[in-house]
Amino acid sequence: MSKLLEMRGIVRRFGAVRANDGVDLDVRRGEIVGLLGENGSGKSTLMKVLFGMVEPDEGTIIFRDRELSGHRPGEAMSAGIAMIHQHFMLIEAMTVVENVMLGWSEAGRILKRAETAARVREASRRFGLDLDPDAVVANLPLGRRQRVEILKAALRQAELLILDEPTSNLAPTEVADLLSILRRLRSEGKGIVFITHKLPEALEVCDRVVVLRSGRVTGQAAIRDVTKTQLAQMMVGREVAPPRLRGAQAAGQERLAVARLQGPGLGPLSFEVRGGEILGVAGVDGNGQIELAETLAGLRRPDAGSIALDGRDATKASVAARVAAGLAYMPADRSLTALVRSLSIGENLMLRDSGRPPYARGPFLSPGGLARKARELMREYDIRAPGPQTAAARLSGGNQQKIVIARELDRNPAVLIAHQAAWGLDPGATRFVLERVLALRDAGAAVVYFSSELDEVLDISDRIAVMANGGFAGVTARAEADLNQIGVWMAGRAA
Amino acid sequence: MSDLAPPSPSAPSRLPFAASLRFRSGEGVAIRIAVAAILSLLCAAVLVALSGHSPLAAFAAMALGAVGSPHQFGVALNRATPYLLAGGGVAMCFRAGVINMGAEGQIALGGVGAAAVALVWPSAASALTVFASLFGAAAFGALWAALAAAIHLGRRVHEVLATLLLNFVALLLVQQTLAGPLGQSGAGFLQSPETPPASWLWKAPEFGAHIGFLIAVAAAAALSFVLWRTPFGFALRVAGSSRRAAAYAGFSIPLVTWGVMLLAGALAGLAGGVEVLGVHHRLIEGFSAGFGFKAVTVALLGALEPLAVVPAALFIGLLEAGAQSMQRQIGIPSALVVVIEGLTMLFVLAATVRRA
């Protein structure tokens, strides 16, 4: 196997922080290298350096025996590096073939649509991508969209593919398909960098793993030589305890009751959650989770049906009234909904409580009250930042989510709607989130916990519901959960 | 990974147009704006030199014209006043992500309101007359903004269109009132009779500056307080950053929009009112031509911070007062000031608008 990529001694400083501190990375042809690390460990920075999105302060990059320096993403692409981002760079209103032609010189000055479509079909067959060139991207599930990105890379003769957290949005079957596509690419001699913090996938598909922590390589190994526990330890530098086991608890009285709830892409749906109970909602993304969560939170109006909080009808209540009635909501979309990135940590902590003490005194805001409360919450929820004035945008994903948790749980809610609450977080931060949710449940709140990570739902729930096609395909007690049955329910969706 | 924090699954990526216009804020903005202002003056110097005059002499004449005598300074203050009043309101709208381009019309109607009340008000007590006339100005301005808000929120017409197009209607409305009920017959020009002296704004002797500037500074301070120290101000800052976050926070976007539009309309109306009651003492056709757009300029020049709009409005006011004397003394057309204003606007926008 010949060397494809050699990165040596990469250093990249952001102010006083060394995001990369002398990192080496090698990729050979026909090799899948797993790049592991917690949030903020420097994986993304390293890949941005490679792709020419940020310039390194020190270090060299040799790609296909040529030195890359001072390059831009366009040059990285033409040199044969393809980056497949976590969020896809596709135009949803266009078809697969149109997306492939976008910005591609070989599509011709006058677009060779039929010819490109034929090439798409051919490549799709070769790599097992199963893509229809004329399908509109908006109609494709996330797994297929990712394949369009892979297809683009393959057609552009990329020799090195970088996949950034490629499985975070995929259903289990889609993950399996992706991994087999990666194996095909490997057998064609491509090099692949697979960024992830999901250890089982890394173990399954990678040949070698490189683990980053605080900007340094803290471990690398051929995959046959390591165990999951060793990898996890390399990543966090400590033992990750699994989330606390669910202590049996007699469920209290009904706190959230939903009856025949119906809206676009949703329902009709009826269920109730009792105090001291976590209802885990599993299912492939896009099966009505966002619709249900936002309808419960008051961000969408249902067409029919009712929602009751603690026995009181809240179907028509405003968002503010629901918050006052004890409904907490952690939206999946952290960047635009749950947080205002340009505002400070303190202001984000008061986002939904700005009219109440201690944030307000009478009709005015109280900067002193805000500062005190913010410092208290930052301590209690371990939000790591210089101070309450720091902009939320400057924090890592885990610390951002801690702001949301602190704000929503500090109100001591009766009902919590948590949607992808641990999404994109590293194992340590995930554990923190799950523990806080469990503590809230132990304090007697009713929790609806949406997650497309089945393991998470299994870890935390008292009851498990599986969403498919806007409704619950099935509901089961955690104790009686049968993985095969859950899989069948999840597959209720036409993919 | 922190700086790459990806949008979460199933997050709608569409943003309203208003939210797509983003401005920098925080440290460094003041310096950026100062540099932008200096660069625009340098460009102006080049233009002056090209026209065959000495830039130094031109700027000296301009400076003298602006602050050379108490009277000149008073003229500059009077110039700055309507820009400051209306600009503060525009800044609040932009903060909330509501692109209000309707200050021009709201100012004009504010002038109508002030003149109408001043002309029919029976009382001779000066303070009460002034108060009632200014109230009339604010009410007319707010009414005009309310019309735009109603069209925007009720019929989902984009607010830029609704506010901008109503400007033309407002200007025609001013003509119509001057041709009819409020007009002075036989004046040979579209204007109202002179308002009774009881309605005139108090003027500082010597300076000739009317009290409107103080009103405007007080208004700017009040706006800054509202923006930073009230839940309403917080709501509009959140709404301006992310409509989805505002909805999640429990703020009503229509209520926020109504709030800032009425506020901005009332302030723009007040701007028209002080111009009529403080400078002309009558309503004249075209008395406020271009004021609304200068209000946008000073709002942006002040980085949408109400208190910073004060120096921004002063800058434009001094520039314009100075330009007239530059024209008198050196013969450089005062239109150059319009060029400087345009350049300032471009430089400031380049320095402060963030790339999406």
C-alpha cells in the first residue's frame, strides 16, 4: 500500500488555544483511517487544515507526493481531496444529476445532462449507491443525500475522502449500507478519513484509528489490536461510565396527555406520560419527530386533537403560557432555535425567562440579577467559558447544550420535551445530559425524550415509542423491549 | 468542532430576508466605523483635488462652516435633529430584523400632523401647544408606520416593499393636504400658513438651535434603555438574530414587529414635527426630502446602537452645515456632501455587514 497523505507536525493556534499541537496523520491508498476524539479535540481543525479552509501555523502536508501549502479548498479538490460535510452541500430543489454537474468542469460549458446522467448511473452501480439521477434531492432521505456527496467525490476522481461524522443522521440500515459503500471505495484504492466518535462503527469499518485529544495524537493503533474500552479511554483519557441504570420507580400521576393530535406530517397520535417517567421516542429522523416536538412545545398549531399539561388543556396555549405552565423544551436545532449564537451565555440563559426574576426586576431587566444567576448556573451545570459575557457562538457544542439544559431544567419543569438532546456531543457531555434528564425524572417530572440514537433511548427510557410516518408504530415498556420488534417498527417508513 | 457546530437534523434552513442582513456588533465596531468615516473623507479629498481645488482649504472651509460660530453650530444641530430622531427608530427596527425603509414617508406625515394640530390648536399657552403639536406629529408618523405594519403582517407583503412604497403615497398626501385643507392660498408655492408662534420650539439665543436636539438625545437615551434594559428590547434583539429562537423564547414576532414599527413611526413623525415647528414654522412641500434615507444612514453609521446614533447624526449634520459654507467660500458644489455621505454609507456597510 502506497502513501497517499502525510501530515507532519501540524500546529494551528486560535489565540492562546492550540487546536492542533503537532499532529501527524498518514493515510495510505486503500485504507480507512478512523479519526476519533471528543468534541473540541481538534479533528475538525485538522481536516480544515488539510482541505485548505484554515492555514496551519506549522507543519507540512504531502499529498500524492506533492506538497500542499497555502492551498484553498478548490485546489485541495482538484488535487483529489473530497470532503463530505456533516450537513450536506446540496441544492435541495435540484435533481441528483444537476447537483453533480454543479461546479464541475466536466459537465461542459453547455451542460451535458444525458452524458452526466449516464456517468451517475454507472458510478452508482459500481459503488452500490443505488441513486436515480433524476430524483429531486429534497425527496431523498438523508442517507441517500449523503450518497450523492460520495458520488460527486467519486466522479471527480477524488483519491482521498474525508467524511465528517457521516453516520450521525442515518438509520441503522443506512449505516450498514454506508459502511459497505466505504469498503467498496477502499477496494478501489481510495483513502478514507472517517471522523467519528461512535466507537462500534470505527471498530467495524476502519483499518486503523488515530485518536486526538486536546489537539494532540493520544493514541493510534491498527484496529485488530484494540478494544472498544481502550479506544474510549484514549479519547477521553478517563473511564466513561455508562449512564446510570434506571432505578425502578412507581410512576406518578399523568402530567402530559395527548389525544388524537394531528397536523401536517403528524398523527393522529394519542399518548400520555406520567410523572417520574421517561417516554423515549425512537425512530428514523424525518418521521414526524420535529412535528410532534414542536407541536407539544407550541411552535406549531395542530389541526386537531388536544394537549393537556397536568390535567389542564394547553392545546391553544402560547409558547410563553406553556413555559409558565411548566413545559420545558430542548429543541434539536441548537444553532437557530435553542440558542442565539450572537448573544452572550447569560442572555441565552434568560432567553425564555426574561420577564421573570431574577432576570427582571419589575418591568426592567436586571443586569446584576442576570450576572449572578448566570454565574450560578455556569457553576452548577459546568458550562466552561471565561464568563457570562462570552458569546454562545464561541462555545463547543457540548457547552452550548449545557446552556440549554441549565435554562430548561432550572425552571424545575413539570414536563420536559427533549429532542436530540445529546446529538453531536462527545461521550462525556452525552453522559452529563442523560444524567440530568434522569435526575429530573427522579424528581417527578414527565419526560419525552426524542432521539434517533436507539442506544440512547434504550439507556434512558421507562417506555419506548417508535415513530414512523408521523405516528407511533409501537410502544413498549423498556423491560419488555425487543430489538427485532423495534427494528420492524422503525422500518415502517418507506425509504 | 465547536466552530463548526452544524445545524441539527431537520432544522429548516430558510431564513426570512430580514434576518439574512446581519451586522457586526461588539468590540472593534467603533474603530471600524471611525476608519470607514476617515476613508470616506480621504476619498472626498481626492474628488476635491480632481476638481482643481485644495482639499485642505475645502475641509477648512467646511470645518469653519460647521463649528466656526455658535450660529453655524446651531445650524448643524438643527440639521442633525431629525436624522437622530428617525435614525434611532430605524436602528431599533433593524435590530429586530424589520427592515423599515419608510421613515421618509413617516417624517413627512409627522410634519402634516404637527402643522395641522398647531394650526387648529386654540390654546395660547406655549408649552401645551408645542406638546399637542408634537404629539400630533408622533401620532401621524406612527399611523403611517402602522399601515405598513398591517400590510406586512396581515397580507405578508415584504416589509421593505410595504414601507418603501408607502413613502410615495405619503409624499403625494402631503401635496394633497397643502393643495387643499392646509394650504396657504396665493402663496405661489405649496405650503401652509405660518403656525402660531405659541407652537414654535424654544430656541437657544445666539445659537439658533431649537430644543429638538435635546429631545432627540433624550429619545436616543430612552431607546438605548429600552433596547438593553427591558424584556421588550431583549425580545427584539432575539427576533433580529433568529426568528425561530424568538418563537421558541415565547416572543410574538407580530407583537415585536408592531412594537418597533409604531415606535419608529412615532419617532420619525416627531422628526418631521420638530423640523416644522423648530425650523420652518410651516409645512412646506418637500421640507423633509431625503431625511428618511439619511435616517437609515445614521442608524447604520451608529452600528444600530441608539446612543451611537447621536454622534453619527452629528457627523452628518456638521457635514451638511459645513458644505454650504464650503460652497459659498470656495465654490465647490455642496452636492459633494451627498457624495461623501454616499461614500461613508458604502464604507460603513463594507466595514460592518457580516457575510452570511
